[in-house]
Amino acid sequence: MKKGILRFISVLCAVTVILSCLTLSSVNADEPVGKMSAVYAYVLNDYLYTYGALSTREAGETLRADEENGFAPRGVIHSEVINFDANENPYLVIFFADSDYSLVSCHIWKFDEETEEAKKIAALDVNYSMLSEGQVGAFVMGFNNEKRYIIYRVYENDALSYEEYYTAIDGDAFMYVNAPGTLSEIGVADFSGEYIHPNVDVSDYNANIGKFFDELKNTAADSVTYEDIAERLTDEDEEQIEAVLKNAVNFNNFDIADYATMDEYRNALTAEPTGDRFYLISEAYSLGDEIYYIRFSTDRSYYNYALLRRSPDAENGYQILKVRTDCIPLSDRELKQIKRDYDRNTLLYKKAKGSLKLLKESKYSSSGEPKPTKEPVIQIDKPFSSRTRLPVICVGGGVAVALLTILWVYLYSDND
């Protein structure tokens, strides 16, 4: 009997400790989700729009300044989401070269949950024109089991002469007075007044930046919690929506919220087309009140969306509310906010009676046709919400300690 009790207490202790460890490990993920991904994607998009992407023909190639032809390396070198301090929200790090000001820089952004906006917390700007002959600057990412770091080094005649270590703690950037202990390192770029050498692969028009950008967009898109009904639309309803999208694709950036009167709204619908051609509906979500969020692809971009209101007063049965092409998809939080905003918009047509009649099963479940695949996303494991995670950890740890204490008392009394 005593042996059975001992085994039960031991197993219960082990399970409790393991669950507590798993809960703690979920805090260490290095990727953002939902709105954070969308916000970071917009930040990165601004850098790419301003500086472009730094690229080479081959991986490991060096770009050299050419004053005679007016060439200086310029563009985003590398970007990554890094959880410096293992807190709830990781940080966006962007390395880039700015030829206008002779800079190679590392900028660090944080996501503010209260404002749901990004804030720049550090700008490590190095003016390479100030490096003397024989000096080379370098940016490196370092990490160990506890933290991540951004390292700036100066080499003189191939010997290390100076280095700085930076990290972020609770949303603020800090520079270390003393270098931390042993680190694993990944080089980003070394540079001087004459050249820049990316230590990361920037070949093929910097395909890695494009891949990371797409991962941010896909993560934002896949945070949507509404049911995807695209595969359950009847052929008739799908054809009707496609007919509307073939016209909607002509608007690069359209929003009914930008107009004060119905005349302004209707005039805007006659704007010059962009030339994009509709290709395929990828996802469809009902937001309620006959408002539908449709993601679709065109001949130019996979990332496009439209918000439509099903109404008997609209041409082809759907009123166009919002259209974005070649864009960052909406996250779940953004969709819910947009729905609340549209509920107060006086330019919306009256909604259609009833709802779309959906198929009971996906069109692809019995037809043998392959199901459309989604693009890869940045994954993050969040089994508990931000408000409940810490109490769960504390309770789990307390239970584990209590059980271990009971086990110790039991073993002690057994020896007596």
C-alpha cells in the first residue's frame, strides 16, 4: 500500500514539474503572432520601400563602393524577430545600409500591446566613413541560453580593437558595460568606407528577406479565428463573388471609410483600373451582418483582400467596402476592429436577408481535387493567454513544491 502511494506521489510530482516547465518554455518563443506580425510587416515594408533590399549575385559576394559611377551599397541586409529577454512580445530587428548618410545600421523595434503599434527602441547607426584606414566594422548576433545580443565590433589590421554588446529588457534597449559570457554568434555584415560584405545570404535579390516578409504576412493572415468558408461556397455564390472581385482588383487601396457622402463613394468606384487581373479566391470569412472578408490572388500578387457587404442594392449583389492589393493581410484583431467601425458607417447598403447557403462539406472532400495549400507561417506556441500564464506557472510551481514536501515528509517518517 505504501509503495503504491509513493509511486502515485512521485508520478504526480513529475507530471506537475513537467507541466510547469512546458508552460515556462512557451514564453521563450522567438516569433510574433497576429496583430504583432502585421505591425512588424508594415515596419519592414517601410524600410524596403525606403532603402530597397541589398542583394548580390552570389552568396558571400562583397559589394564595393564606386564613387566614379555614383554607387554605394544601399538596402535592407537582414531582418529577424528576436526575443531578447524571453518576455511576452519579441522584437523586430532590421539591419540595413544607407548610402545617403554613409551608414550601416541596426534598428530594434518593440510591439506595444496597449497601443498595438511598433516603437523604435534602439538605432545603432555606424558611419563607416569615420572608420580609419585599416579599420573594419562588423555587426553580429549573439546568443546563449538566457539572452540574445546585438554586437558591434571594430577590427584594426584584422585584430579586434573594440566591441559593444546590446540587448533589450522589458521593452528598453541596454548596452553592456562588461561583455557577457560565452556566446554563440552569427555574423550579419562587415564593412568599411570601401566595401560592405554581408555574412548572411543576400543573393537572388535577397530572397531571404522576401521569405521573412512573407512569413510575417502569413502569420498575420493565419491569426484569423473566423471559419474559412471558401471551400463551402456553392458554385453560384462563388461565381458571384468572383465577378465582384474582378472589378474590385482594379483598386490598389480603397476604403469606404475614406468618404463622407454616397456621391463621393460612388465616384471613387469609377477610378482608373490598376491593370491587375483576378486569379483565385484563397480564403473567405463571414464577419457577421453579411460582411465578408475575402482573400484572393491576382496575376501579380498572392496577398490581396476585399471586404464586401452582401446587399440587394449592390451591383452583382455585393457592395465593395475595402480593397487592398499586393498588401499585408489583416490580422484577427484588425478584422474585429474594422467590423466594429463598419457597423457605424452610414454609407453601407442594407444587408441581404438571410445568409449564404453553404455546402455541408468542402468541395475538395469528395471530388478528389487537391486542397489548396497555405504558405508557411511563423509558428508560436501559446497554450495560455498573457494574463493567465504567470498565475498558472506560479500555481504549478507551488503544487510541485507542496507535493515534493509531502514526499520528503513521507520518506522521513518511513525511515523512522
